[in-house]
Amino acid sequence: MPEADRKLGEFGFAGDDHVVPFQVEALDARGRVVQLGPVVDQILERHDYPEPVARLLAEAMALTVILGTSLKFEGKFILQTRSDGPVDMLVADFATPHSLRAYASFDPDRVAEATAAGKDAPPDLLGKGVLALTVDQGRHMQRYQGIVELNGISLEDAARTYFRQSEQLPTEVRLAVARQMVPGDGARLHWRAGGLVAQFLPDAPERMRLPDLPGGDGDDQMEMRTDPTDDAWHEVRALLETIEADELLDPTVGAERLLFRLFHERGVRVFEGTPVRDDCSCSRERIKSILDGFTQEEIAESIEDGRIKVSCEFCSTEYVFDPADFPSASQGNGHA
């Protein structure tokens, strides 16, 4: 419903593929919630990953968009894992204002073995390694990167650790993924992903104290972290723990209804949603500019059947080039 047509007390529904910011002033909490439908379904169906890999990447996409849409400037938020598990790498990036792309690298045999053994939960697939969350403000600005160790923990837990280490804010994260039937679309299952992040941001800094992480360098008198006995944050966490995975995914519930269910007794303010699109930044021009920087030997090694083929790992688009487009190619072939 257009905002101008709404009456007092009415609100619109953002629907799928929109990140909806919210604020609960009575509890000093704010956050964002998203239900990803067509976007996550298109990305996963294009790659045709095994189901456990697709499920894990969908979680990464939901987490990426609820964090990436908090950027107040033109740039990128990049989530990347590097680990020794069957899924050795996940990459998802969100480019403001609305572009999402993602892919996974995995060992098909190890994934099949893990699935057969019933060890295909996210911590099992990831194994040990690191999760890097990067804020990229462009070529003229310094990148900010937070690193979290992956050691048998989920992406939800890793995100909580990231906020505790980097922003030192009490933060809760909820993620959910499923394949669901869509009425009127036959027997085909569609991927859906949901995510919610909430943070405690009281005006009084002394209410924002969390115990230092084990092995940290904070002292008892100056440590920046919330008093864990603060009733407001306890209430927020208790309410978030009541969320069922189906509620985060059900399009008939929606972000706004879910927030009302959670916080109606306290009052929740919902803001206009930010759209999310399946939108890869690759292009023929960009790929060519990369190839232009190749050496003669690299160009020569890239030629197959008289052509150079490059496939984008994110969107699977294939670009084909004539070696004659690169002056170094003919020279390199002359030495072959």
C-alpha cells in the first residue's frame, strides 16, 4: 500500500526480499528482519548445489543482507568462510543499495559422506577455520574486517561472537532456511531463508556492558560490555527465543506481523524495507580488464580450442573472448 494512501494505524507489508528495520524504544532495542524468497531461490537453483550446501549458503545470504543493509554509505559487506570441512568456502556479498550474490566451494565426495553419516549440520560442514566479515567502502577508503574462529559453531553463533568482539554490543541473531511448496506452482520446492538481528542500544553507556571474552584484555573496571542483569535485554532475548523457524520463513506471516507478535506489548516501530536483488556485478568489460593484465604466458595458457572462456563463480555466466582481442596472446602463442 502506498504510504500516502495509508490511514493512521495502518502499515504496509514489505514482503519477500526486503530487509525491514525496526526499533523497540521501551526495551532500547533495534534491529532488522528479512524473508528471502525469489532471490535466494534463484541463486541456489542456478548453482544446483547438494541440499546441505545450499542450506548453508542460504543461511550465509540471510546473514549477509541483514548486516549489509546497515551500511550508511556506498560500499560492500562481504561474508567469507575458509575452513577444512566438506564446504571449504562460502562467499556472499551485498553491494549497496540492493545487490546480493553468493557461491560455495565444496568437495562433493566429502559432502556425500557427511550426509550419509548424518553429519551435515552447518558446524559439521564448515569444520575448523575462520569467518571473515568485511566492510569495503571503496578503493579510496580502508577496509574494515572482523575475523571469527570457526570451531564447531554455527553461523548464528559466529555472528554473535563477531558483534561481541568488534562492536561490543549485546546482539542476538536468528537464521532459518527451508524448501517449501508454493501454491499454484505444481510440485516444485522453493528455497526460502529468514534472518533477524537485534541489538541492545540504551542511552546510558553503563547499561551496555558485556563480560570480556575469555582471554580478552579488558579489565573489570573499564570493560565495555553490558550488565548481563539488565532486564530490558533479558526480555528481548527471551522474546526472540520464542521465534519458530516457520515464522521466519512463512510469507503469510511477513516481517511486520512477526515483529508485532514479538513486541506488541512493548510497542514496535517498523521502518520502510530495503529491497534485495539477485544482482551480480560481473560484466564482459570487467572480465576483459582482468585479462588485459595477464602476462603472455597466462593468456596462452587460458586458450582452449582457440578461445578464452571465463565463467563467473557467482552467477555462472560464461564469457567467451577471441585471443586476438589481447595483443599479448598472439605473442604468447608465437612462443608456444
